Amino acid sequence: MKRLPASEEPIAKKYSGMIEEALEKKLGKGVAAGKTEAAKPRQQRPILSSNYIDFKRENLPRHLSFYEKLCNRAERILPIKPDAKKAAEIQEYISLCHLESTPAGAMSLAVIAAVVVTLLGGVLGFLVVKSMLVTAYALGMGLFTFAALIKAPEFLANNFRLAASNQMVQCIFYVATFMRHTSNLELAVRFSADRLTPPLALDLKKILWDVETGRYDTIKDSLDNYLETWRKWNLEFIESFHLIEGSLYEPSDERRLNMIDKSLDVMLQETYEKMLRYSHDLKSPVTMLYMLGIVLPVLGLVILPMAASFLTSDTPPMKLAFNIALLYNIILPLILFYMSKMVLSKRPTGYGEQDISEVNAGVRQLRNIILKFGGKTVIINPLWLTIGIMSFMILIGLVPVLLGAIIPDEVLLQERTFDQALGFKLLDYKQTGTGIIGPYGLVATVLSFFIPLGLGIGLGIYYRIRSRNVLKLSEEAKALEEEFSSALFQLGNRIGDGLPIEIAVGKVSEMMAGTKSGEFFGLVSQKIVRQGMPVEQAIFDPKRGALLEFPSPLIESSMKVLIESSRKGPMVASAAMINVSQYIKDIHRVDERVKDLMADIISDMKQQVGVLAPAIAGIVVGITSMIITIIGRLSEQLTAISEFSGSSSAAIPAGLLNLFGSGVPTYFFQIIIGLYIIEVTIILTILINGIENGSDKVAERFMLGSNLIKGTVIYGIVAFAITMLFNIIAASIIGGIAQPAV
């Protein structure tokens, strides 16, 4: 008797046991042994997919488990149940992302957090800062916290859905590929779950888990129940799986294969059509995001210095700076983040790349800094480099504030200018009615640039190092995938000609010489010929297999299909390889068409985030510095003229003299704007990657690193150049106005 493959033995045992139990129950006797005693009571089925719990614990994102714990704790402290309609809606989102919490927990957390934020903000505004505006901000932040946490299950579910949707084309590809040579739905789902990464792999494991634990009797029932959760978002995914299920009931092999091919075709065609509609609907929200995130805030920055100077005649400059920071560094980024998430939540199913560093331990170390000294390899986490760069540059930027805290007040106020012609000072602290305010000095402003530069460059280097080597490896694997369909077609033809797989692999490597596919099959052939490995070990060996140098889930799955189908004969293996090659061609054709749809919008957004926004913000900081310098000098000269005349009312109207305040120091104003540019860059970069690549974390990290470094450097250079130029011009003009000698 032919022995079943190891992966099929548990399935065979389970279903043979079910058949025997059903016959015993129907006939009332032991059928297998021919006994006459009554059938034994049904025993509990063994739980074969117990790895689902461990799989979930290891792969569920930490922020989800943290939110889950907060909800459960909040429900124990103050249980608040939402109405039935809202509870059903929240429960749907909770179930989608596999959270072990309840709608009451989500509502309790939202209420408790909103109350805490409002009370803390109110105490800070009323007692510490003594500003009713801050108290109003606290109330607004409390309401925002409640709304955000009530929406949190939806946000988490949308993130989960976006990541899962990116894998749906691959899921159908794996299931259809397996079903072509083995018409077993449970094995096909398991094959797909093993090839995919979370979150969709988590869903597929849950489908198998529900069958093994007896929640559903068959894989079809469990799968149909799961597919209903996608009815609002991905009908094509449901239709494709139903076509695959229908192929199980087709009497002829030709009709069965046609239905399987149709399932992938439906998935790809609907993906393209949905992306086409999405790209058309994307222009309006993207324009709105650009206006609210870049244009309007920057226009506000142009007017803000003048308004700040007038307002600080009655309002302390630091209080005004605090309010500006609340607006630009907290409120506007939160609004922008919410709007970007709304745009991404409408993104349909796509074709995305998997993070191979999450599933391949050998690739994971490429996310670190690898140094080699005399044959020894040293691995350094880039986090330490980032902390060092950020700490050093931020410390330089804080020098003016630290000096202001250390140096006595009378010495600060008597600081002399280091440039007698233009009147520049290093720190330039001023005495006002509310105390000593500063630093206003040009050198202090220049040093403040190190704070956003340190944060932006530090974060950029971290993301760049974490993704650079992995992305390079992914691009090599992707280049291999693009030509792999031709190699598989050649391999299928060679096997169909009667050549054994061991020889066919070598023939394909010779025909594809000079390509990545040729290198892969050449490496497999070398391991077979020189090291005496069987084909399966030459490809999949965890220590010496060829896949270690070509880590691609698509290539791995294709080779797995080759091994499985070869057990059923060379003709089955040949047909499987030819059909897999056609599947890969279809997937990449649709993927390229989808990228063409997004090209115009994505290219414009990349230019805005990487170049235009930092450059415009840098110009605004330079103009702001000039305006504050001019207004400060005018205020000083008006005061000097009034003192020289002996009576301010006789020489200068009191209203004009009190018109100007000290203004917000450019030092703090620049830091606020620099941080805002970093926040906008991060939010819009995540949006761009989400639109273009879906939930591709490797591409997102690399894009974040590139945009943060480039944008921050452009902002720093432009802001420094404009600040120096405009301050020199302003100082020379103001200095030309002769001050009266006392």
C-alpha cells in the first residue's frame, strides 16, 4: 500500500475516524471489526491544530495585545455597555482582528481615558500654565480621545484588513496552485497558511482550528463562515473561494481545472477594476490632505509671526509658543493622521510584498549593522546609533537654553554683541514684564536647527539601516520572480519530455544562464550533483538549501508544488509547473497595471513630501526670523527714542509704543516648525506607501528613512540660508537708523 505524505496523514486519520464513527452510529455496531455490540460513545476529537494559539500569541502585533489588555482592565474598573447596534458593530471589528475583548471593554476604555485626559489637561491649564485656552484644549483633547478610542476597534480592524487584503491574491494563488494537483481543500488551506505571513495566515490557521476543535464539522463550513466577514469589503475574495469549493464537485477533471483557473482570474480582474475606481476617487482626498497638511499651515506660519508679535504685548511669549506647539505638533498631526487613515481604509484588495525578515531568521539579522573585524562578525542594533546621533545633536541644540539656565540673569541681560556692525548676539535674552525671555540671538536660532536635524536624521538612519539590506534582498528576489515564470515554463517542458527533475533542473540553469533564475536552478543543481542531496533537501534544507539565498515565498511555494506534484508522476509535475508559470505572469501583469494607475498621484505626493514641504517650511522659518528681528529692533529703538526725549507721550504715542511685544523667540518657533515637518513627513510617507504598496513594512521603513533624511536636510539647509541672509539684510537696514546717544 502506498504511504501517504506526512502532511496528509493527520487528515486521513481524522476523516477515516469520522467515517467509522458515522457508520457505527448508523448501523449500531462495530463495522470495521464486524462486532455486534452497540456502538461506543463518540470520543472527543484530538486537537491537531493546537499551534494556532501559539501562532496567534507570537504573531499578533504587540499594540493589539496591549489594547486588548487595556480594554479588559477598563471593563473590570468601570463596565459600560454600548447600545445593541453599536455593540454589534464593535464586536465585528474585534472579531476581525482576533482580539479577546468585548464591546463593553472598548466603551469603558474610551470613557475612562477621556475623563483622565480632560482632568489632567484642565489641571495643567488652570493651575500650572494658568491659561483658559489650554483648558479649552484639554476639553477638546478629552472629546477627541473619546472619539478616537471608540473608533479604535475600527482603526485596528481596517489596519488588519488592509494587511490581509494585500495577501489575498497570493492566498488564492497558493490555494489554486495546490488544488490543481491535489483536490483537497483542507490541505490547500493549510498549504496557503504555511506560505503566508500574518495577518491572513492567522485567519487561515483559525479556519483549521475551528474544524479541529469541533466548532465546525467540515472545512467548507468553517471557511464559509470566515468568508462572510469579508462580504462588505472583498466580494471577489469570497467569489474566488466559492469557485474553488465548487471545483470539488465537478465530475470531469477539465471542468475542475477551469473553475480553479477562473478563481484566480476573478480575483485579479476585480482587483484591477477596484484599483481603477480607487485611483479616480483618490485625487480629491489627497488634494484635501495636501491643503490641510502643508499649504494652509504654511500660509498660517507666514502670518503667525506678525500676529505673535502683536499678541505678546499682553500675552507672555512662552505661553503663546506653548499654544502654537499644541496646534502644530499635536492637533494638526492628529487630524492629518485621522484623514490619512480614512483614505487608506478605502483601499481595495491589492498585491503586496511580504516582509521576509519576519519569517526568515537568517534574513532578520540584515536589519542590523554588520561589521567584520579580522574574520569576526559584530552585529550592532541601529537603535544605539540612532540614540547616539539624536542625543549629541539635540544636546548641541539645547546649549542656548542650558546657558540661560546656568548664567545669572544680570549677566545674561548685559550680554554684548559679537558683531558690532550688525548687532548680533549669541543668546540675546530680554527683560519683560513677565520675566526674562529668550533666546532671541541669531546664533541661538542657528543652534536650534540641530534639534529637528537630530530627530529627523536619527530616525531616518534607523529606518534606512533596518530596511536597506532586507529591501535589497527583496528586490533581488522580486527580480527573480519576474523572470521565474519563464524558468518554470522551461522546467515544465523538460519534465514533460521525460527528463528526471534532477537533470531537468540542470538543463534549465544552462538555458537561463546569466539570469537570477539560472543562478537559482544552478545552485540547486550543484547541491544535487556535488553534495549528493535529493531535490527536496537541495531546495528546502534549513541550513544549506538554495532558498536561503533566494528568500521568496512565491518561489518557495512553486518549488513545494513541484515536489508535491512530482509524487504523482512527471506529467502531473510538468502540467503543474506550466500552470504556475502562467499564474505568476497573470499576477505580475495586473500588479504592473495597478502601479501605472497610481503613478501620477504617488509621484506628485513624493515630491511634495520629500522636497516642497521642507523647502517651503525652511523659507517660512527664515522669514519669521527676519520679522521677529525687525519688530524686536523697532521696539528697542522706539523705547530708546522715548527715553531720550524724556517723555514718551510727548514724542511717541503710547499706543504705538505698546503696539509691539517681544514676540515668540525664533529659537522655539523654529523647533515647533521643524518637529511639524518631521511629523508631516512620517504621516504622509505612511500614506504614500499604503496607497502604493499596501501593508509593505519593508518598503515603508525604507521610504521613511529616505524621506526623513532628505526632507530634514533640505529643511535645515534652506532654513539656515534664508535665516542668515534675511537677518543680515534686516540688521543692516535697522542698523542704518541712527539711535540717539544718551
